[in-house]
Amino acid sequence: MDAILRAVAIYVFLLIIFRISGRRTFSEITTFDFVLLLIIGEATQQGLLGDDFSVTNAFLIISTLIIIDIGLSLFKRYVPASGKILDGVPMLLVEDGEPLHERMKKARVNEYDIMEAARRSQGLERMDQIKYAVLEVSGTISIVPKPKE
């Protein structure tokens, strides 16, 4: 029972931490982000296993984490408002070529990030060519170009 409680506690803690850290944190990871993820994985493993390194305990913990994840996905399906809390909602960052600086600051995104996404996805060169830039739930930036006149 201790292993199940540890798994639940670690799952909830990581869910909260990654939700607080923002969507852009691991959407496009750098080398440092990868190292940080490895360190988090090692620390999590030690917290989950405690002193019991048996295969049975590992199976129990993995099963518990998967069941929690499936349970949350089912919960989000039947209670759609919970998805907004657990996953967040898309955020408009640019509207009609005008950056929405307060939202960009909140999302920790700058104009360079938006222009990079605009160049990659639409081949756009200037901010005034963007109708909408949206920070998606996945952490990626979607660009809707202005129609060509």
C-alpha cells in the first residue's frame, strides 16, 4: 500500500509542478532541459521506490501511475471543465499583427519565439503578416497568417 500512496503523491506533485512551470517548459527542450528531465526522473525514482527495489514494487508503481493517468483522461472526458484546469487552454499571443505583451509575459514567450514559429510554419517575415498567434495547450505556437490582398 505504501508504494501506491507514494506513486499517487509523486504523480500529483509532478502534475502540479509541470502545470505551474508552463506549457513552453518542455515543448521544445534544450540540452539543459533534457538534463533537468533526467535529474527529475532519478529523483522521482528514488521517491517512488523508497527502500523496496523489487520487481513487484516496480510493477505496482508503474501500474498505479498508468491507472492514474487513464483515470484523469476519463475524468476529463466526462467533466470537460476539468481539462481546462489540468491541461490549460490555448492563449492568444498576437492579434492582427499586434503582440499582446501581457499574455506573452505570462506565457514567458517573446516576439522572437513567435517570429520563429511564423517563419517555420508559414514562411512569414514580419509581425504585421500575422493575423493570430496562439500558444497551444501542447506548448507549440500556431500561426494564422493574414489573407493576402
